[in-house]
Amino acid sequence: MSDISLTTGGHRNGTGISIHYRAAKMDKRSRFIAQLREEAAAKGLSFRVEKWRGKGGHAVVYVGERLTTLPAREIDPKTARKVRKTLGIAE
């Protein structure tokens, strides 16, 4: 999905084109990955995500020397706890 969409037929300043900006939508999985990144940084651990490594839309997340696979779906609280525990950043 693009952040900018162009539509014709608008009459803004006589150009015939109106421009609409959409905020980039961040899904729950992306927010969870951002939280993991912040938690890893707070503990001084390296962090990386490899989306190309996971199969079927899954992603592989590395924190320090540990790794786990994130499912392609939204991350529920139970899964989030298990991922954090596996990566060694459990609360």
C-alpha cells in the first residue's frame, strides 16, 4: 500500500488532480517487532529481523545469540510472552 494516492477529477487549483495522503498503517506484528527492538536495545543486545528467511510470511527474529520465528499473523499476548521468554527478554 502506498502512502500517497493520486486521483483525477478533483478541481483543486484547476489542475484536475487531487492528492490524498494516507498515514502508513502499522499492524500489530510490526508494533510487536518495534517493541522487541526497544527491549533488546534497553538490555544492550543486538537485534535483527529477517523476513526473507521465514516460510509462508513468517519472520526470524534474532536478539543477541538467540533466535525465534514469528508467525505471519497478529501476535496475541500468550505468543508474545513465549517469544520474549525464548529471546531472553521476558519481563
